Amino acid sequence: MSVEPEARTEPRPPSPRLRLLPMIIFGSRWLQLPLYLGLIVAQCVYIALFLKELWHLSWHALDFTEQQIMMSVLALIDVVMISNLLVMVIVGGYETFVSRLELQGHPDEPEWLGHVNASVLKIKLAMAIIGISSIALLRTFIEAGNLGSDRAGYTENGVMWQVLIHLTFVVSAIGIAYVDKLGDSGTRKHVE
């Protein structure tokens, strides 16, 4: 039986002592902890919703039309995308604004976490919101064939507003990315 030597980690240098006011201000970041824990509870709610939708789809798979199956699958994708958004906010937000998770070297460390900061997180969130909005809009377009009938879940006005809101998300994401790029190029010029 061979015993591998324990991996030694270098001890951290002692943290500098802060005066009282800076210590309180810096320590206030921990007030966000209940918010991230609450998002974990919301993640559990989305798991329950996913299982409910999956059960509904499985139970009625032989009774549903192709369109109804497609709508159910899109509902499942929508739940997964929102759940992914929650993970990005929980992990990325905690790592950026509260404390390091110290996952370096962990086999399950998310690839994107190594270079996450507030700007990257904003852009990733904007892209996730566009993806979620796209799924919702696709569901609306699939049901658009029923417009004007009693079976329609949407009105023409409602479809128009959904498209406009989606376009607003897209323009906002482009604006966020552009402003971020301006900030990066300004920082690089200042460094050079």
C-alpha cells in the first residue's frame, strides 16, 4: 500500500489589519450571502417545475400532437436556461462580489469562472436573457398560427410587444458589450 505525500499548499500571507470603518464597509459584502442562498432555493423550485413539466410531457406523450410536444420540450429548455442563468449569478456573483470559492484545480471548476469579473458576468447574463427570451418568442411564434381563433394564447398586439421586448434585450446586450469594449480599450491605452 503506497501512501502519496500530501500536496503542500503555501500558507497565505497574513491579511493586513483594516481600520474599523473600512472593515465594516468591506465586511458588508457578506450581506449578499442570504441573497445567493435564496437563489439556491429558487434553483430548487426550478428543479420541481422541470420535473412537473417532464412528468406532464411523459404522461401525455401519446395523446399530444407534435406541436404540443414541441411546446412542452421548449418549456423544459426554458426552465434549463433559467436554471443556468441562476448558476451563473450564484457562482459568478459570489466569486466576484463576496469571496473566492478557491476552485482552482477542482475537476468540476467551470471554464468560464477563471476569467469572470463584473463586466464578463454582465455580458454572460445579457446573453442568457436573450436566449431565454428567444425560447419564449419561439413558443409564441409556434402558437401564432392560432391568432384570431379562440385557441390563441396571444393577441397580435401581445406578439408585437414580445418582439419589441426581445429586440430591446438584444440592443441592450450590444450596448453593454460595446461599452465594455470601450472600457477595455481605454484601460489598455492607459497602461501602454
